[in-house]
Amino acid sequence: MNNFKFKIIDFSNIKEAIKTQNEIFPNEDGTINLLASLDRNLFMNVTGIFYIDDNVKYYLAYLEDKIVGITGIYSYKDKWPNDAWIGWYGIKEEHRGQGYGKTILEWTITKAKEEGYKTIRLYTDIDDNKKAVKLYEKAGFTGEKYTKEKLDYNCYIYSKSLSEDKVELWDNKLLGLSYQSELDHYNKDDISAILNKYLEILNDKK
């Protein structure tokens, strides 16, 4: 892990971050999540879109100054203040199969523990992410099927304790993943318009 560098996603690298996320997840556009993470109030003022979470940070993972992946930590402070969630964790295709995914996952787990969380969780499509699921299980995560919402994928939630206590499973509580799916598949033209507004803001900041 010593050769890895993790940089928080902010206004200076947002364009690289969006490009990276889009490459790793070609069928799920995380632009809205990434932009909202920069400044929630600014995002809602610019777009008129309500964004529920203001406790989210995303990071680019670098190896020898090359971006190899992305990861994030977010939480629902009002309802579940002790739970950290992993968001948009992924590795660029050309860097897969080299152990980098494990390194980035371990860094994310450690970061969540350092920030005082007691449990770390994530959700995933168990059918489309079989290799990642094996990695989660090797890292000590326990999976359970999520059926509280009607989703167009086979959703499982994986949880891991960050303390000596036994992990407390999610137990199918309502999470609001339907809304996240809407954000992932937002109209491309609307996303382009939103991004252009942010690019104007970036230019003003220079």
C-alpha cells in the first residue's frame, strides 16, 4: 500500500474522477453523486435536485501518478451514525487482476475505522460482480439478500464489523436504493447540462 496515493475528489480533479467512474461503471453514471459530494448545497442550488446525503467523500487511487481506481465513504448520520458505506468502489479494467482491488478496499476499510465508524457496508449486484463479491467475503464481509425495494438487479448488502463485536447485519431495512438507481440512469443530456454549469463554476474559481 506504500506506493498508493489516495486523493480526495474535489474541484481540482472532478473531471478526472467523472471520467474514471464512467470508465469503470459504463452502465451506471455516478456524475451526480460525485458533483454532490463537492458541495451539497451548491449542487442543489445549481441543479434543483434534492440530494439526501451530506456525509460523503470520494477518493481517486493513484499508483505512480496513474489513476487505478476510485472509492468512497458515505453515511446516513441521522439514522445510522455508526455505519459507513462504501460507494463507487472500482478498479480500471487495465489494472484488474493485480491485487490493487484488495489494496484499495483495505484502505477504505481502514479509513472508515479511523473516522470512528463501527460497521462498514456496501451493496452490490451479486450477479454482475462475482469477482468483487469473492473479495468482499475474503475481507470478512457477510452478505445478505436485500428485498425491501423492487430493483432491476439481484441486490445483496455486505457488512463487516470494525470492532471486536460481531457484525450486526442490515436485516432488510429500507435503504432508498430505488432513488439511487434513478440518479445512476439520469438523462444524459441533463447530466451534460449539469456538468457544464459546474465547469463554469470551476472557471470562475480559477
